[in-house]
Amino acid sequence: MMSKMKDSDKTKEQLISELEESRRRIAELEALKSEEQMQSILDNTTAVIYLKDTHGKYILTNRQYNNLFHTTSEKMAGKTDYDIFPKEMAEAFQANDQKVLKTRAPLEIEEVALHDDGPHTYISIKFPLYDSKGVICGICGISTDINERKKAEERLQEQKEALEKKNIALNEILGQIEIEKKQIKDNVVTNAENLLLPIIQKLRLTGESSKYVQLLQKNLQEITSSYGTRLTEKGARLTSREVEVCDMIKNGLSSKEVASLLKISLRTVETHRIKIRNKLGIVKKDLNLASYLKTL
């Protein structure tokens, strides 16, 4: 009887042990499955992802990291940036890691890593990792290649600088043109005063011819004035005959005198005056046309 009870108790202990072993194996399988899922996520992103301990030694690297730098997670375990990158780059990476450990806060910064085709610029986000007791045990880094974007920004900056240089050159050319325009204007004034006006003043014409001579003399005196330019800048779209009428009115000729000189009727002159006022935007304003034209 006693022997049978012991056999029964032993069987119970064995069952409990087997049950505990089964639970342990299930937990291991679940942990392994979770680790595999996490590694799958890390390996299927285009970002470079890595974990380091507080001494800068690599704990884990994803597939993108391994492909770019021709290594494996197993080979990287325990190595530092100095084993992979040039000293200057490694020092920059380590300095940024230390900032994260010191401030205990995430850090976003541009970093440069050496690829087969030369340096590439990355935006790196680094943040601290904590153990179950809340103590920092390492850092995680997620780095995204922005090299193409940086090149595009550099090209835009170069284009901007080139455009600014062209604008400076254009302003210099425009300035030179203004100087030359002034010189031409001064030459016209000098020639008009020294050559043409003395000849006109010697003419002794009477009747309608004298009126034309007076107009010619006044126009020569004002040939370099901005009257014509300002008249056209008004956007009036005056016809050549209307411009001629404007010139005569501005110089004090009456409608009758304008009609006589242009060989047109007085009514036609009045029609021109109405059209001119309308085009100049003063048709409904109490303004003397001659006085207004003199202000242009």
C-alpha cells in the first residue's frame, strides 16, 4: 500500500516537471517568434537601424546597414564605429551618441557616412534605451539617406547664386545704358541749341508758315523732355493725328488755328479734343486740356 502511494506521488512530480518544461519551451518559442518578427521588420525597411551599448559597441544591425557596409549582424556584434568608418566619421558618430546618453533625450542630426561611391548625408534619429530598472543600457539609431535631396538643394543654391550674378550683371548693363541715353540726350540738346535753333531764328516767315516755325522751335526746345514718353505711358493709345493735335494745343494754339494748320474742319478738331480727353481719362473732369497736357 505504501509503495503504491509513493509511485503515485512520483508520477505527479514528473507531470509537474514536464508541465514546467513545456511552459519554458513555449515561452522560448514565443520569444524566438517575437524576435524573428522584430528582425523581419528591421530587415525590411530602407532605413539604417542599429543598437549600441553605452560603450559604443554594436548589439544589433539591420539588413540595410549590413548591405551598405558589407558586414553581418554577427560580425558587427561587439565592434565600434572605429572598426567600420574613418576615424573622423567615427568620432562624430560617437560624439552624437554621447549627447544622447548625457541628455537622456532623443537627438535628430545630420550625419555623413562613407559609402562605396563616396560620402552620403543622413538624417539620424538617436534615442536612449532603458533596462527593466529604468537604467540606460544603450542607444538606438535610425538613419535615413538624404543624399539625393542634399544634392538637389546644392544645385538649387548654385542656380540661385548664378541667377544673382546674372541680375548684378544685368543691372550694370542697364546702368550703362542709362548713362549712354543721357549722353545721347545731351548731344541732341547741344546740337539743337547750337545748330538748328540759330537757323530757325533767322527765318522770317509770315502767315501759316510762321506758326509752323514757332511750333518747330518749341518742339526742338522740348525734344529731350519726357512729355512724349509720359503721354504714351498714360496708356492712352493716341493716334498720330491726336498726338499732333495734343502738341499744338499744349503749345497754346486755339482749335481754329489747329484746324487751319492741319487743313481740317473745326468740328473735326473738337472731335479730336473729345477723344483725347476720353483716352487720357479726364473727359468728366473740370480740367483745361492745354493745362493738363503741360503737366505731362
